[in-house]
Amino acid sequence: MAEPSGTARDPEAVSRFVEHFAAQLVEAGMQRMPARVFGALLASDAGALTSAQLGEQLQISPAAVSGAVRYLAQVHMVSREREPGSRRERYRVHGDQWYEALTNREAVIKRWEDALREGVTSLGADTPAGRQLAETLAFFEFVEKEVEAMMERWRVHREKRFGQ
């Protein structure tokens, strides 16, 4: 399939990349169809494709595209936008999709920390189970601080390497 910008690509090479990258995302826990759609968007020069383009490239139904995009939008990895002068939507991968995904995970970790704190209180910090929960809580608190510091280092590195 030709890119919207007109850049010629070897469709088989693009497909191999998309499927290989999607397989890696699936192995890491992402659902198969969102992983394939994300891979296709990431492999497009514009970083954005319409539902029809995604369906054609991936040989999937409009319903499969819709479900995949809904999931990817919920985890802040893509956004929907109107095609200029058209009622059609296209889906865009964020330039900072990994940052967004990690930030979204950070919110989940905070909820886990809250639940673990409640568990430590409920079970008693002096009990074996309470100590186990306290150690798990300490781990998540540690990870949260490290991710925050790492993301700041990433912003500095990104600015130096890519501008923006």
C-alpha cells in the first residue's frame, strides 16, 4: 500500500515489520488487534491512517479497526482526528506514545499503592501478610519515583537528540 504522502514502500516488508512488532507487543500483554493497528500506524510516514487504510493494509474488518482504536485511545497511544474537508476520521499515533503509556501505567500503580496501603492497615503491618504487602507497596513506590526520574531524563535526551 502506498503511503498517503506518496512514498513507495515494499508492502511485504512493511507487513513483516508490523506483524513482528505486533507479536512483540502481544507477548508483552497487549491484545493482538490493537498491537497490529498500532504497528501499522507507527510504520506510516504520516503517523496517521484512516479506518479504510488500516483495514486494507491489515486485511481486517471496520469493526476490528474500531475496537482496536478504541482500546489504543483509552491507553493514550493514539488519537482520533477528522480528515480535513471530510467526515472521515483518521487515527494518529502520538509522538510521545511511550511517555503517555508509562504515564497511564503510573496512574494504575498509584491505585495499586492505595489498595496495598489499605491492605497493610487491614491485615496489620506486623503480620506476615501485612509485611508482604508493605514490601510490595515499597516496590511500587520505588518504581514510581524511578519512572518519574527516568522520564525527566528522557525529556532532556529527546530535546538534545530530536529537538522539539
